Amino acid sequence: MPEFVLTLFSAALINNLVLHWPLGIDPLLANKSRKQVHALGLATASLMLIVGSLGYAIDQWLLVTASLASLRLLVWLPLCVLLSGPLLRLLARLLPGQSFDGLWPLLLGNAGVLGIVLLNSQQAQGLGHAIAASLGAGLGFWLVLSLFDDLRQRTFNNDIPLPFRGLPIQLISAGLMAVAFLGLRGLVKT
């Protein structure tokens, strides 16, 4: 159990997919309302958990045993695409207060979903580790998305020089957040 928690913590904070590995930065920079930010975070965390776990199981129990490891991307990409739409419909039905409209392109364009499956297959430490890493990556993405949205709201209300307004200040903010999360690297050795 402690290894599950350490993997979860490590994937969420230390080896964050958005800040440590530059995966999934497109949804981060998309201008969404605060309600849609949490809906996107929940949808991405759920999709990362499902695709990361299912992709690892398919890889280890089917592709590797049949010596078809070269077909990994050919299997994982359709898995991501086929699960995105039904997951959004299920979440919209379960949580009617959240706005899941228009999030499908952001889920499809999120390289973090495919990245966690690739990282899980490279590490090959078991299904429990893959589930913890996938859940941690999803929760870490949601955390960074929420923090970045709050930071974006604060920059709108401040007097920022004209050359830095918009995307430049957002990229600078993302870099500073990455440096702040980098300070957590010494906490857990994985």
C-alpha cells in the first residue's frame, strides 16, 4: 500500500505530465470558464485512469505475449479516441451541474493521455503501479489546470506590460510553476 501512495504522489506532484514532461499543455492554455476547467480536469483524470490501466493490461497481456509490441500506438490511439466520447457522456449524465460541452477536442488533443500509457508500458512494474501512476497523472493534471486557471485569473486583473499580455505571461507562469514543482523532486525517490 505505501508503494501505491508513493507512486500516486510521485505521478501527481513530482513527475507531473504537464510540468515535468511537457505533455498536455494545449488544454492548459485553452481559455475555458472556471466551471469547465474542473470538468476538463475530471474528464482528463478519468480518461487517464481508464486508458492508462486498460492500455497497460492490453499491452502486457496481449501485445507483449503475442510479440506484437510494435503495434502499441496503433492499439492505444483508437482506445483513447473510442473512450473519450462515451466517458464525456457518462460524466455529463452523472454530474449534470458540470459543463462537459466542447471538451471532446481537448481530450483528443491531450498528449498526456497517450503519454501515461507509454510511460506505464516502459516501466512495466505491474497493473497496480500502472493504476496508481495513471490516477496520479490525472490528479496532477487537474491540480495544475486548476492552479494555472487561478493564476490566469489573477493576471487578468493586474497591470501587465503590453508585450507580456496573453500567451507570453501564460508561458512564463507555466515555467515558474514548473520550477516550483521541481522543488518537490527531493521528497520522494522513485
